[in-house]
Amino acid sequence: MKRPLTLLSAILLTVSAGGQIVLALLLYNPAGSALLETAGWGVLWLSAVFGWLPIFTLRRHGGVPGGKAYVHTTRLVKRGVYGIVRHPQYLAGVLLAVALPLIARHWLVALPGAAAIFIYYHDTFAEESACVRKFGDDYRRYMERVPRLNFAAGIVRRLRERKERKTNGH
């Protein structure tokens, strides 16, 4: 009975994320803080990076059969953006939900964004269960190394690993 929950989640996410976009357009406050708006645009661009990079990474390294969409991977991908966070496209949604209230500079835009963030985060658990079923212990080990959505921690971990490799002569 996982399907109805997934459908409900998709409906709720569409309503909350779509509602947030509509509110951001309607309630945009041009007199608000330019610093907040600039930060919002930065977060929005970061969202685009985490939203688009997985498409190219999975197509290139995921063993996607010809004619199939990029999500139909046959191999676990642990490189590129997937070496930083396990769910970059969910992170993109979270970042979008954070960016819109900053750009619009209106508190009402944050309300549906908070709901969207909760749904994105909640959905990562179902996604991980599916990945464990598909990739087994390899995915469990991957979960121990790479953060779910915390890209800052993922970048710091990658930089430390790179530094250790250089120090050890690898």
C-alpha cells in the first residue's frame, strides 16, 4: 500500500510548492531588504545546481538502459553531486522552498515552503528504503558516508577525504 502514500505526498507537495510560487509572485515586496533578496537568488541558483546535476550524473554513471529516463539506474552512483548528498533533487526542492520567501520578502511565502520542506524530507526516507532494496549493503555503506541532505557537511567531508588522499600520497 505504498502507492497511495506516494500519491498523497505528490499531491501535497504540488499544492504546497505551487502555492508557495504563486504567493511569492503575488506578495513580492520590492521595498524589502535587498540583502535578503540577493541571498534568496543565491539559494535559488544553488537549488538549480542540485536539481540539474543529478540528471547528467545519473545518465552518465547510472547504467541507465537506452530509451529510459535518467531515474532508471542500474548502478549505484556515488560520485559527483551524489558524493556530496544522497538526494540532491530533494535538496533542490528544499532550497527552492527557502529561496522563495527570501526573494519575495514576505512571511506568508514561508508557510507553504515549510510544508514543502517537510514533505521533501519525509520522502527521502521512502526513497532510501527503495534504494536499500535495490542496492543492498552497498547503499547502506553509502548512507554511512554521505549525508542525506546536508550539502555543507558533504562538501566538508569530501574536502577532508581529498586532503587525506594527498597527505597519504594517493
